[in-house]
Amino acid sequence: MDPYEIILYPLMTESASLMIEKENKLVFIVNLKATKKDVKKAVEELYEVEVEKVNVLITPKSKKKAFVKLHPDYKAVDVAIKLGIL
């Protein structure tokens, strides 16, 4: 799958902004068919960072939400600024 098909858009809520600052995590809405490995590969490819861990959940509105924890060498704040969500 193409990385642009996997990562649909970044999610910016109050809790997501706290995760960026405190836990070095980014939150994305991703394709329902995407696996954790797909999400990890797509984020690393699109944003040139190293991903440590990916957790996913399916919301009640049938959207898949991915919580992407970045490697300590990379800052989620920098990626969020590059994306224009902070």
C-alpha cells in the first residue's frame, strides 16, 4: 500500500496535543485495512523519523486511530510543526 493511502490525516485534539508534548506521540487517522507495520513504515517514510511503537484502535464512528510513539532521538513537536497542526 502507498503511504499516502495508509495515513489519511493527523488528528489534533486537546488530548493529542498533550501526548505530543509529554509522551512524544503523534495521532493519525489511518486506513481501516492498514496494519501496525504498515502504519510504522508509512510514518517513517513520509516524515523521515524513527518509530518506536504503534497502537491502533477503531473508534465508534468506524475510523482507525493510530497512536505513533517516536524514537527518543526524534521530537513529535517538530513533526507536528512541520505538519502545521501545532
